[in-house]
Amino acid sequence: MISVTDAALTLESRGLLRRMKTKFSPRVIDYMAEIIGQPIPDELAEFYSENIESICQFSSYVPVWNEWIGFRSSEREFWQSIPQAVPLFSDGCGSIFGLDLQYPGPRHGVYFFDHIDRFKFPSQPVGSSLATSLLILGDWDRALQEGWPDDWMEKIDPEIKNCLRVEPKWGWPED
């Protein structure tokens, strides 16, 4: 199985990934463990360590540290607003891609959470692990624009069909 680091390097080599200039990963890892009330999954720690700013047009959600005030208090409210997942990326329209925390294990699925549903439940799997979801996000718009077959995500991540929270609905989540 591919690691978050390997997926990030693959996307970066394709010109699809941008990294933040400032690195706060140890602080972010501790802060997020405090927010979710448990140590964060290894793949999430690896994600924060990769310092990803965006994949294509999907901006990452990473708590921002400020030397004068620490983490912004409004961020705590945001991170706690979706108790079943850790927000990873914005879709640019108010919805998020989030790492599922409902099922314990070494790998956690990533799902699309629609703002229309107020993030109450996932509407579509986006990867059986954080690493594979990064690769899928890298091809998301291209797949739509070029009319890739409905099972294109499964070709990148054969395990996506085993995501437990919701059945795959290939293509763009419907409004």
C-alpha cells in the first residue's frame, strides 16, 4: 500500500501538489490530538508532516500556528464541528473531504462531506486510506472533464469498494 509521503511525491512530480512554506507539523499533531481526544492516526501525522497546502484546486485544512496567539480559537470550533471526521481539504464550495475516525485501524477511509447536509454524514468515499485519497483528488477534475468511466477511482484504489460508511457513487457528488 502506498504511503502519504509517496502519494505526495507522486502528485508533486506531476505539478498537482503545492506545499506550505512554514512547517508547524509537531505543534499541529499535538493540537489535533487534543481536539479529537486521542492520538491522531499515523497517516494523519504523516499528512501534516508533508506540509501540503493544496492538491489541484483543493486547499488543505491544517491548523495555523501564530507565534503571538497560538492556534486561533475559531479553528477549534471548526475542527470540532465534524465529530466523525478530520477535515483534510475544501472542495472550494463549502464541502469537505475528511478522514473518517469512526472505524479503528491502521488505515482510515476518506469521505466527501457535503455542506448541504451540514456534514452530518459522508456522501461518498474518496479513498480507502488517506494516501490513496490524495491520488484520487489529483485526478478528480480531469476524470470529470474527460468523462472517465464510472469506476475510475477503483482503478487507483481497489479497496475503495470496501469503505464501510457509504456505497461509492462514482463521479461528482450530486447536489
